[in-house]
Amino acid sequence: MPGYMGDKSCMIVHHLAVMKQECKIYYVKKKDQSYFVPDTLDQAEKDGFVSCSHCIDNIAVMTDRNF
Ligand SMILES: [Zn+2]
């Protein structure tokens, strides 16, 4: 299962494991869903996505992004 899912309609990336109701992931259309290879926040940002303030900002402090 992928960790990150990008919404191309608003260019926001969510973390599926910690998503909140506010993320409205279930409303993201299939054609707007984007996954990343490798499945990292760094890759999502390289692809032009901004991290979601509802889910990813909450885990940023706990995640070592420099692995
Ligand atoms: Zn989110």
C-alpha cells in the first residue's frame, strides 16, 4: 500500500496512513490521484506537490526525511 497520494486537482500530497477527515481523500477523483516512485515526501515535492496541512504537517516532526 502506498504511503503518499497526491491530488492533482489542487497539487496537495497526503499521507494515507495518517490522513484526517479534513483531507477529503475519498473525494479525490481517480484521474487526479497521483502516486510516487519512490514513495517519499521528497519525491512528491519534486513533482510539485505541497504537503497537506491536515496530515503530513502532523508527522513531519516524527519523520526523518533525510533517510
Ligand atoms: Zn491530508
